[in-house]
Amino acid sequence: MAWALKDKYAIAGIGWTDFSKNSGRTVRSLASEACLKAVADAGLKVSDIDGFVSFNFNDSVPAMAVATEIGVPQAMYAVDFLSGGNAANLITLTATAAIEAGLAKNVLCYRAMNGRSGFRLGGGRDMAAHGITQWTAPFGWITYPQAMAMWCRRHMIEYGTTAEQLGEIAVQFRKNAGLNERAMQRAPITMDDYMNSRMIVEPFRMLDICLETDGACAVLITSKDRAKDMKQKPVYITGGAYGGGPNQGEDWFDAVRWPDHSHNYAKYIAKDLWESSGLTPKDIDVAQIYDCFTYSILMQLEGLGFCKEGEGGSFIEGGRIALDGELPLNTAGGLLSEGYIHGLNHVIEATQQLRGQAGARQIKDAEVCLTTAGAMTCGSAMILRN
Amino acid sequence: MNAYNKPLPYLDPESRPFWEGAKAHKLLLVQCRSCKTHRFPPTTFCAKCSSGDYDWVEAKGTGKIFSWIVVRHPVPKEVYAAEVPYIVALVALDEGVRMTSNIIDCKPEDVTADMRVSVTFRDVTPEITLPAFKPVKG
Ligand SMILES: [Zn+2]
């Protein structure tokens, strides 16, 4: 059962705020700015907007707050997912379903957060170990870097994946960020810088871990026919999937019952994703893959079939993922170097690449771009085309 | 000696028997009365057969290391600064379930995949005892 709206809906507008460590603003204000910019980018008026889909981690404002601030006359459809980065492509797919069902016409999808100055996702969770957390936090297993390091170790055990392979991802994405005026970290790094960066939680060094960002991103979803009459060249949603495997856990941290930590949700959505689009990995010109950690790249490349299981480490070696490589990845610098708007910034970059608006980091003749969202037991992905 | 300031489990109706068992230095698991599958963490219903009938049974307390991390950077700093480096592992118990715990009496560099470990208990407060695992000698 795959998403069945191939090429019927499009991204018609994108907007983003500055990405910073300390916005000095409310999250609502950030969300509203990104949404207003997406509306303007599409050449629409606020009164054309009638739907919202967002996600948050109890660290943002509901869609009704944004609709109120920017003066949407009638928000007919407003959904807020309580979710992690796994929802960054689910919100756009949900928008297509809502429009298809006649619930709305022009839907803003956003993620806004003061991820550095406010609630820090990577900095640990509630110290009171209630519910599923009572089985992890009392043992000092608290933060997401600590969670994902446990997964990464399995890949190293099973396949011999090395620190240098993770480092190659970090170094390449930083190089891309150097060509991106939005990026928070643009100074180039070397493999030595990576290897010498502070060990945070073995096997992760500081440079395996994504940034923390204050900011917001928004994308405007509408029908193909309406998109054609708007200001920008439409970017069509040609494939999409959301899901995960068995034993996804009781929250976004819990994966104690997950079958195999060398593989994440990507393995379980691959069939639906490719079937929904009629495409294969060979058709992808450029990809924006969820990189809350370097390691999550490997599981998604393997799970989606870009290489065999266990071969992600060798796949990324030798420049294959560079801007001039066979499969350019995370061309804006990714969550590791551009910023962490919980994966929605990947959709912004994909749209820019497919419009030909990516400046110095533009992939020549890019026609098909993959975006993914999520690193652990559940996640989402889209295939976009121009 | 400072008061214990690390996260402590909040006992709920499903978890209370486990933590009471730990206090008595017993490692308890839920076992489905119908299909006999062990499960952890405790839940009311069996994911294999949907039965809601179960018993708390004592585990052998042995298993092997499925995966592990070495925490070097303390978070929160004030709580774990004196603890680092410490080892957190997913231990695959011989009953077929995994459990998060700490590996003690072992240097970080000596941990290996599939290393055999056995349970021990740490009475961290008058009310709470945490299971930990140490390498099986020989
Ligand atoms: Zn059963």
C-alpha cells in the first residue's frame, strides 16, 4: 500500500529564517516569518492559505497560533504532529492527502524551534524517569547522541564500519556548507579535525553530531494545476512514504526491542517509496538525507537500496557523495553543518536544487531529488522532481 | 557523600514488581502465561499472542553484550561529571530479551561484542536498586 498521489501535488513556495544559536525571538515569531516568506515566494497572499501541518517536540507552537499571527482568514485544516525528525516529510505528505480529500487547497508545512537557546533536543531529557524512560535514564542513557551511538556500534560490530568513513561524511557536508549562505558552520574541516574532535560518547565524536539551531522553515504545498500558475517553477512530489518496522518502541528514544540496529526505518519504507514513484535509486540525481548523526546516512543509503546492507561505509568513500560525485548528498551542508531545523531544511534545499536556485552548490541538471527524515525506528521520505 | 542525584525510576503499576525484585537483588522478567515468551520492558499484553495473562519470573541473570557506548561527555554535566567515562550497554539476556544497563568492573577498552556478562545489584538509594552487569570471568 503505497502513497498514490504521484505528481499531483507540488511545492510552490519555500521560506526560512536565519539559522542561529540565539534568535532572541519567540518560536511563534520564527514560524510566522518562515510561513510568510513561503507565501510570498509562491506569489500568493495570506488569504490564499487555508491549511497547516506542523510537527513539534513540545517545543513549538500549534498551527492555529501561526494562522492567528499572520491573519489567515479561515484555517480549515490544521494538524500538529507530536513528533521527532521522522515527521519532516510526513507533514508534506499529509498536506497532499488533505488537499486530495478536499480539506484544504494551499497548505503551509512548517517546523520552528529555538533548538539552541530554548529546548535543546540533544541536551538530554527529563531527569524524572517515568514510563519507558525508567528503563534507560537511570543507567545514564539519556541523550540522543548516546542513543544513536548505541546503534552505530552495531554497524561497526557487524560490518566493520570505521571512524574514517563517518569522518568522510562530516568533512564533505562541511565543504558543501561553505557554499551555502544559510549554513551555521562554513569553515572547512579536515579528516584530522574530525579524528581529533572531542569524543562525546564512543563511538561518536563531536563532529558526528548535528548542530543545534534556532530557526524555522516552511514549505507551501498545493495542487499541480494551481502550482503551475504560481510564481515559481513547481517542484512535484513524485514519491513518498512514511513508516517503520516492528517494535518501533514506546517513544522516539526507545529502540530496545528493535530487531537490528544496523538498519533503521529506511529499510521498511523503501518498497513503498520506490513503488509510489515508479523510480529506482539510479534515477536520483541528488539526495538530502537526514543526518542528525553521520551514522544515520549509512543506514538510509543501505535501507533505500543505494548499496547493499553493510556497504554504506565503503559506498560513501572516494568522493561518491561530493557535489561532483555520482550521488551528491546534503548539498547545503545538512543537519551536521547547515543547521538543524529537524529535517525540514532538507526539503528547502531539495526545492532550491530542483528550481536551479542553489547558487555555487547547484547540481547541474538536477531533475530528481530524494529527501528523507528520521534516523531511528520510523521515518519519512519524498522523491521530488522538477 | 552527596545525595544521589541521578535519574531514578518512577514506579508504575507495570514496573513496580521489577524494581521491588531488584531491591531484593533478583532480576525479574514478565513471562507470557500463554505462549511462555519473556518480555522486557514489562507490558500488559503479549506482542506475540495478545494474551494479557503473565507471570513475573526470575531471570538467570546472564547474557551477552549486544551493543555498548562509552559516555565521555557528561550530560547533564553536574550530574555525571564524576562518573565519566561510564559504559552503557544493551545486554541480550539468555531469556531472549534485551535490557539497558551499565557494565561495571570492566575498563571501557576491554568491552567486546558478545562478551558474556552476569547481573549484579547496586543499592543506590534506600528505595531503589539498579541492576548492573559485570564480565563473566574465565
Ligand atoms: Zn504470549
